[in-house]
Amino acid sequence: MALNRFNPRQREAITHVGSPLLVLAGAGSGKTSVITHKIAWLIQEAGIPARYITAVTFTNKASREMRERVGNIGPKDQTRSLTVSTFHAFGLNLLRREAGYAGLKSGFSILDAEDTKSILTDLLKRESIDDHDIISKIQHIISNWKNDGLSPEATQIQASDPQSVLAASAYIEYHRYLKACNAVDFDDLILKPIELFRSEPDLLARWRSKIRYLLVDEYQDTNRIQYEMVRLLTQISGALTIVGDDDQSIYAWRGARPENLNELSTDFPTLKVIKLEQNYRSTRVILETANTLIARNSHIFEKTLWSDKGFGERIEILPAKTDEDEAERIASMILERRLNLRQQFSDFAVLYRSNHQARILEFKLQHFKIPYKLSGGTSFFARSEIRDLMSYLRLLINPDDDNALLRIINVPRRRIGPTTLEVLGKYAHERHQPLYACIPEMGLINRLEPEAARRLAQFHQLIERAQRDLLAGQGMHAIDELLEEINYRGWLSDQSSSEPMAENRWGNVMQLLEALRKDLKHDPEEAIDEDDSNDTSIESAIRKLVLRDILEREEEEDDSDRVQLATLHAAKGLEFPDVFLMGVEEDLLPHKNSIEADTIEEERRLMYVGITRAKQNLTVTYAKRRKQFGEFIEVTPSRFLDELPEEHIHWHGKDELAPEIARQKGQNTLSALHAMLKGESV
């Protein structure tokens, strides 16, 4: 296998076997090529069959890209049985196959954050708590406990302050609810496999034998239980390659622990560390600036990025009079550079710490007809028609899923009112049974008005018929028939403000069904012992679609020619020729909460991530006055600006035009540029 195009350290990382390996991969150092070629090398040169190799990533997008790139390196028949998945997809695959050990029945549901919040809202109402902020905080605490591997019983012992005592109590009730509904939440997809590995030695041994080599990407983003999963699977064999960069660890708020990198050398004493320090993305100015900034952080492993891309342009630091002036200046410079340098709009990115910062910029871009795309917009899976269909699918494979039932019991409208649902809920609670199972019981029927009981019975019969057809092997035909029977297309038409909107929403439904059909035809992620699960293929496909829903809500791809607006968190892993980093001010970057909590190092890593997204040009902006609640307040430039090397920056505003003259000059330039571009398609 030819590896001539790789530098010596990359080649060493690709070919190293015999002991656990940590590849410390700096920004832009070609880590994706290294990890994909390592997989191909393990198959072609080390002789490990693809079915015994598992690669784990954090996003579906990264998983798809890795699989495609490995497939392009060697013969596709050699890589067909390779497992490339996210941590959560891997956990789901394991739970499907070991459902009985995990106390789950076939067809169990996966609940998303919205489901969890709805359940906790109902549970906490019993404690007379309906404050949404408190409920969200409790949800966050429980999620963190799960990511730390804590059971409900363990939190009872640890809880000390009133809030954690309340959260621990809610955790126990929430755990019981999930068990009753035959459901797991997103965090359980990692926690439950860990619990099985610890309690069932034979099961752990079986999974160790299935995975003869494990590769993990973006390791600095792992939380405590993800690290534990890796440790349990590979500590004996040592057949492990980990790729990570502690300088890009920016997810502490959701449990990521960069110190997991440090624990590797303790748990794997023969660990080898290879540093990839040559950057193939950015100029020397950008890299040396990033190195100087991040050097102020404490480090587990020292490294210094370098580049042979040339010295490059100095970094521009632009103060603006107000936040509106800042947004206008950015829009002006994008138009100017696009015209003078013949760049595409897609060459530009504007990055910021928090989503709210994009609002004023959006207005300016719209005003000057600059096309843009905003990360974290309405996800395909967040659309109401998609959530409706997903809830129907969830209920079909798991009748115990109360949340799914409550969403669609009146979609389309069946005139099953709140009083009926209240009686049903109270009866189910008394019986300790799921809602759906209680509908045909005489005990409930005797409590209801005859018409209410009849409507519930009609709904129950509808779902029963669809379930029978589904489990009888009719698959997609059963789902198509269900949508036809409830006239869902007509319902969408009635609920939409126009016929084109209704057709667009129906098109979304068709797109989801097509994705389900494709999953039924071909499923490359199910490479490990495909025949050892009790699920039907339709159950498996639906459950994977639910997981994709959760994972992909902020991953939608768009290759059109538009300026990218993104938070620094969303920009990780991306690169652009021309980057604007806006709002670099105290209380924004670093964020006020981080200053108060003394977590400045993570904010500095965010700044580092922003700087290293730029390939050629980097412009940093800040406002001197920013509008808050209708009034202007004075703001201070970020402390991080003072940490940048003076020789690599051009800080505007010193010995330059007076602000009023500069602003007028900028407005004149913007008007002239816009006039020139009027005839040009944007």
C-alpha cells in the first residue's frame, strides 16, 4: 500500500501496531486521511478482516465521510463489512442485540431531549414545580450524571444541596418511567452498554472478540462513560488507535473531558504518542498566532503547529463604533473582497460565540442581498410533519411509548379531548401500565363517556391493524396504508397556509419514507453478526432513523454559494479561505458565565478553534458599544486580543481616519460595490 504522499509522522501513525496509539493531531494536520488510511492499512497489510475493525466518530457526517474515504482507498469488497459509526449508534447496535440482558423488550423506543423534558415536566408537576428553567436544569443534571456513569441509586447518596436532592428524586422516577415505557434516552445508549459490560463478563468477552481493532476520532470530546467503553473493550488487547487534540476540546458543558487523554497513559502503560504538527490548511501568520494564544493554557501534551504555506497576510483587528457598525463593516468587506479577489460567497465564514450575535448581521446581509446559510437552523427532523410521522413509527414498533402516543393521538384530529386523556393518564398511573395497553380495558371504559370510549377504541384499532401488517412483513406498505387511512396528506393541506406549503410538507414526508426504504435495502453499519438480533428489519430501520433524528439536527449539509454563519462550536472541523471572528469582547468571548466560573481555558480553546478555521485571511472584529435591552452599553475588547503576537496583527483605529470619516467612507464603498453587483447573480 503506497504511503508516499504522507509525511514521516503520518506514515508512522498509519503503520503502527503492537501497542495502543494516541495520535495527537493538531488543527489541519490531515488526521482524517491518517485514520482512513490506517483502516485500509489494517485490512490490506496487517490482514485484519474488516468485520473485526470498528471506527467510532461523534457525528453521522464524520461517519459517512470516513466510510466513503476508506471505500475509495481499496477494493470495496474488502471494506463492506467494516463498522463505522457514532458512539451512540454503536451503543444502539449493542442494545438491539443484547436487549434481554439490558431489561428491554424488542422494539424499545429512543427518546430525544424534547421527550425527556416532557416526561420530567409531568413528573415534577407532582411536586408542584412548573418552572421551565428549573425543569431544564434538572434535565441537564440528570444527563450529566448519566454521562458520569451514575445510577439513580448512586445519586441519592451523593445529593446534598436542595437542587441535587430534587434532581436525584426526579432521576429515580424518570428511570422507572423509561422502564415502564420500554424506552431509553440518548444518554442510555452509552450508559446501558457500560452497565452490561460491568455486570456480564461473558457478554463483554463476546464483544471484545468481535472487535479486534478499535479506532476513535475526536477523542478529546469523549465524556467519562465513552472513555470507559473504550477502556473496557480494548484494555486487554491494546488494539487501539485514538486521534485527538486537547487544544480543540470545547464541549465541557456537555460532559467532554480532555483529561481522558491524560488517563490513557495510566490505563494503557504501553501507549505510544505520535504528534502531527504540520498544518496543511493555514498560513504561518495564522498558525503562529494560534500557537501563541493557546500556549497560555495548561497542556497534557505539548505541541507546536507549523506550516509551509507561506507567511501570509497579517490578521486584521477591526474595532467598530457599535454592533450595527460591526455587522455593516463585515458585509462591506465580504462584498469588496468578493469583487476584488473574485472569491465565492462560500469562501467566507462569520463565526461568533453565541447564536444571538448573528441577528443583526443577518439583517445587514439581507439588506445588501448577500446570500448566507445559518448553522443550527430548523432541522429537517424538527419539522412538525416529520415529528408526527416519527411518533407514528415509534408507536408502531413500541406500543409502550407514551410520549409518541400523546403526540399523535389527535393527529389528524380525532376529538379525543383533554378530559379523556386525563382520565386515561390517571387510570394508567393507577395500573402502572402504558397508556396504549389501558385503552381496551373495561376498567377504563367504565370511567369514560361512551363516545369518548368509542373514539379511543377507533384509534387503538387503527394502530393494531398497522402493527399487524408491519409485523406480518408488509413493511413500507403498512406505513403507506396507515398514512392513506388517516388521510395525512389532506390533514397537512388543512393545516398549511397555502397549497405550495402543503405540498412542500408532504414532500418532506415522502423524503423521510424514502430514507426508510433505503435503510431497509442496505445497512452498512450493521456489520457485526447481522443475524443475532431479534428485531425485524423494519424495527431496526425505524430505530436507526430515530437515532439519526437526534444526531443530525444540526448537521444538515448545504453546498450552495453562500456565506456561512456559525457559532464557534458549530464551526469545529470546518475550514474557509476567509474568516471573520466577530464580537471578540469581554463577556462574549470569553463568555460571562466562563469568567464567573473560572473556565477561561475552554474559552481560549474556542478562540483557538476560530483562528485555525482560516486558511488565508482572518479578520477579528469587536464593537465599542453594544445594544442590550434597547440601550447602548460600553464594552471592553476581549483579553484574548492582548494575547496575540503584535508582529502578526494589524490593529485598526490607531493613527487612522477619524471614526465618522471612516464610517462614511465605508458606507460609500458599500453603496458603490452594491451598485456594481446589481447585475450579477448572487
